[in-house]
Amino acid sequence: MAEINALVFGRVHGVGFRYFTVQKARKLGLNGFVKNVPGEKVEIVAQGSKENLELLIEILKKGPCLGNVEEVKVEWRKETKKFKEFSIEF
């Protein structure tokens, strides 16, 4: 199992980005979380197959229709802890 830590920059607060991410990640069978970060960023930690994580990264680059993604920074890493589902962290 692989893991990514992604930071998404742009107009990603107040546009449903976290809910969009949860829906897409769950469809891909991924576990982890998404949360807003100060400074118009969203952080995603996701675990699953490399193929599905790569698909999620492509989805994050597009974002929801109301958002405007400027940049996605991705760090591939070893699993930091086990997640049972994909959820929103507050």
C-alpha cells in the first residue's frame, strides 16, 4: 500500500473541495483524510494502490466546478498510520 500527502493551492475553501475529495477518494477505495489548511490550501493524506492514488492526484488537479486549483504538490511516502476510511478532518 502506498501513501501520498498532497497540498492543493488555489480557490479551494468554501467551494465544496473537501466533500468532492471524500466522494472521489471513496469511489477509488482509498483511506485517509482531507482538511482545510490556512492560506487557501487543502491537505490530503490518502492510502491505497499506487494506480488509484495517481488517479486521485489527477482528479485533485481539476477540483470541483466551483474551485480553481492553481497547484498540487504531492509527496509519496511510506504509510504513516492506518486509516479505516476516507473522511474530513476539522
